[in-house]
Amino acid sequence: MSAGLIGKKVGMTQIFNEDGVSIPVTVIEAGPCFIIQKKSTEKDGYCAVQVGFEQKSKNVRKPEAGHFKSAGKGIFRRLKEFRVNEKDLQGLNLGDELKADLFKVGEKVKVTGFTKGRGFTGVVKRWNFSGGSDAHGSKFHRKGGAVGQNVHPGKIWKGKRMAGRLGNEQVTIKNLEVVKIYPEKNLLLLKGAIPGATGGVVYIKKSK
Amino acid sequence: MVSPIIRDIEKRQMRVDHYFIKPGDKVSVHTRIIEGDKQRIQVFTGDVIAINNGRANSRTTITVRKSSSGFGVERIFPLHSPLIEKIELINRGIVRRAKLYYQRNRSGNAAKIKVKTDWR
């Protein structure tokens, strides 16, 4: 297991490959990320690196500044821990820069992000209920319909699909192919879509 | 609004040799077709009836329409695709709109686009 990257979704476009086939790609600005903290088995019970992304200078509290001190790369807005195995951990030092060239073209990665929040949505959008007819005198349009039975069971079952908040949940998309990398700009081009809005923060790891 | 990063990536993909195409033009599109390890060029000649997806990006496509033995045939070509060998401009037409979809309801002589004489 090697470390991952924190990135920002830039948006989608398409590029042509050598065969002239156009591939839909998501552009991610992945890095520069820095290693802020190392976690080892002796001290923490597991091996991991904490990675920082997006430098900030405003609103820094003293304990926060202390946490970033030993890495010596400034204060970062986003932090994320990535599990690594013991052997890889030894090769990584505090303050090391992780760039988009952590991945190779053709490699499969997984991307974790938060989907767009849709707010309070009805059952048609949230659970793909079919709803009723819009015409022919129908008075049943986008409702959920009956939610249960009568005296027995005398309650609504837990987990019954109803209207409510949709989106803004963590989603991981696996096995996205790395189509192209611009290491000098820290850009990763992945085939296909990833969760979240443009500008959203995503975590990129190697697929197993 | 398109991010400047995306615009930059698209710019790298863009070809500079097809800027001249306009709706109403009669063009020959030479497409490279790869069959196994063999390559050949296919030519499609017709009128450009639409330019889609905007011009300032690498996703631009053109819709070319021709009449083939009485049947209207339309093909959509990605303008910046490396598979397009070249696009030849045969003549320019006099048209008043950007999308010439009315051509689909016309046939025979009515489907002819008036040729601009002073386009060169």
C-alpha cells in the first residue's frame, strides 16, 4: 500500500487517445500534497501517513501550528490519513512532497468524495419510485403511496423508503483508469465521472 | 464557466486547420479508417448543416448532410479528432442561420444551398 493524494475536482472534458477515440475524463488537481505526520506500529498501533493539501495562512490556531511544525511545510487546510505498510513507511519522510506522478498512466485508482447535496427530496428522486400518471384524471402524481399495513404490525417498518435528505454522502468510485498525467501542473485525468461538484475535495488511492 | 485548467487541456487537443468551416459550406471530410492493421481514407462530401458543442473547445462536432440515392444521410464528425485526415472546402453557401435543420424537410432541388460566388 502506498500513500494516496488529496485533490480538487476541476471538471470534466474529453480527450482523444492515439487511436482517435475520444475518452470522457475528469480532471483532478491532485497536489502538491505533503506528508505531515507518520504513524507507526510502535507508537500508534498501525502504519499510516497523514497528508496535507491546500496551504493556508489565515485563522491558524496555536495547537494547529504546532501540529504542522515538524513537517515544516506550512499549514494545510485539508488533512487525510492513508494507510501504508511498514516497508513503504520507512521510505517516506516528514515534509516529503507527493505529486500527481505518484500514479502511472494506465493504472486503476479509486476516488472518494462527497456527492452533491440535493436537500430534502421526494421519493421519486430519492428512491426511483415511479409515481402516478400526470394525466388521465389521475390525482396521484409524485407521492410515495401507502407505507404499511393495519393493526398488525401497527407500525411503519424501520428503513421504509420515504422522502428525506439526499446526497452529501461519502461515495467511493473504484477502478477508474488514469488516462493522462500532467506532473508539472499536478493534474490527473481519470476516465469517467467522480462524485461531487466542481471544486470538491476528493481522495485518490491506488485500486487494489 | 469553464475552468482555465480545462480550457488549457482542451486547447492542447485542438487542431488549428479546421477553423474555416461555417454552416452552409460544402465540404469533403477525409476520415482515416483503421481496419485491423490496414488503413484507408473514406471521403464524405456534403453540406455542413450544424456546428455543435461550441467552437472554442476540443469537443466541437460538425453535422454534414448529403443526399445519397434519394436518401438524406447525415454524419457527425468530431472536428478535432486525429482520425480526420483533412477537410476540404468545396464551396461556401448563402445561409441565414447557424443550424440548417430545415434541410431535413427538403429534397431534390429545394435542398440545394445557394452557392456564394465570392468566397475565396
